Amino acid sequence: MQIKNTAVTFKESKGHEKLSMLTAYDFGTAKLVDEAGINGILVGDSLGMVMLGYKDTLEVTMEDMIHHSKAVSRGAKNALVVTDMPFMSYQTSVYDAVVNAGRLIKEGKAQAVKLEGGLEVVDKVEAIVKASIPVMGHIGLTPQSINQIGGFKVQGKSEESGRILIESAKALEKAGAFAIVLECVPSKLSKIITESINIPTIGIGAGNDCDGQILVYQDMLGMFSGFKPKFVKRYSDIGEEMKKSFIEYDKEVKDKVFPGEEHGFKISDEIIEKLY
């Protein structure tokens, strides 16, 4: 019997068991991820790119996140459901941060929220936690700051930026975060950060010394053809398999092969004769 994952069990896993997380954006996928025994599901604002076709995550709205979070929560029984706070839902003020985090919990049925940033968002994290909402931090490459950092680049490669990431992680822990995502951070720096705090780190392109890992499920299954980040391992090529099936279906429909007699329903000839 699987144990329900919570913000508390995540914290308690530090130093004992690695945590696995995947994204999901709908009921069916969340159910499959949950049944596989994955510890946590992130309803990421990456849905803007992989589900809605946006060029980046900046266009994603609170309504998008609530809609998808609610669907995922229906499919996840044991996995911890963490939902991203979208761009400009928390940057404007502490008040907005708490209100919008509350909406994701109350309307989106999330069990925790995630927001991007380090030292600059500590006041928001502290206020959200004080409102009894678990918070997962996110430092390193923060896609919502893509215009400021100048693209999808590895973060923390200089001494100064490395120190800022370490300080940010410690500050987020002090503010009450129960875990922190490290995205595109050099492996050796991730190890230092992981060892310097008492809450779990969840890596994505941050090496094997993190306390857990997360991937966008479309990336690991080859379902999103836009680009393949270096840190992604392809576990299947389901995207190509889906395409083959679509092509075969298209051909069979046009060749009148599908549907066959076995796919239809019968009616007596006597009734049919009366209908002419």
C-alpha cells in the first residue's frame, strides 16, 4: 500500500530516500504517474509550452493553472500535487502572492505551490507559509525571468552567482519552504547547496547529488518536438509511436479499412426492411 506523499514526508525523506517528481497537466496522465509510485506531481507553468503552444511560460494565467491543477488533483491519490504560481501572480506584492497561492489551493485543489526566485521572493514565501500553504522554492534557471537572464542558460557558474544561489537556498529554507527545485545548476554546486540545507533539493539538470529529480513528462517520453534539453533522458519515443498510429488510422479511414464489421453494431434485417 502506497503512503500519501505530503510536504511533511518530503522533508522527512532528506538523507533517507530519493524523491521522484514528474509534471502532469490532466487527469489521465496524473492517474498514470500516481499509479507508477512517483512521489510528486508538478502542475508546471511549462503547460504553456507543451500543452497550450505558447512560446514561453510568461503567457500562462492563473486561470490556466487552476484549470489544469484541478484536473490533476482528481487523478492523484498518493502523489503530492504542487502547482506553479504563474508569472506576475506573486511578483507584484506579498498580498497578491498570498491571495493567488490561496486560489491555487482552494480552487485548483493543489496541496502546495511553487514559485521561482531566491532572496527577492523570501518575503512572499514567508507570508504564504504563514497562511498555512506549503511552498516549494525554485532557484537556478528560472524561466519566468528569461528576459532578465538572457535565455535558457546554466546558472551559478561564477563565484558570485554561486554564492547567491547558496544564500538563496538557505533564505528560502528559513522562510519556511519545504523543498527547493534546482534547475540548470552545475552538479558540484548543487551538491554544496544540498548539503547546506535541511530540506530536500529537487534537481532538473542539476546532477545526481540532489535529494530528488523532476522532468517534464513530454520530454522524457519524446512527445514534445520543440527541443530536447541536455539534462533530459528519453525513456521512450512515444511521440513517434503516436504519430505512426495517427498515420495508420488516417490511411485506413481513407482506404475504407476502418471501421470494420467488428467495430459496428447489428440490427435485424426485418427492422431495416421496414425502415425503407
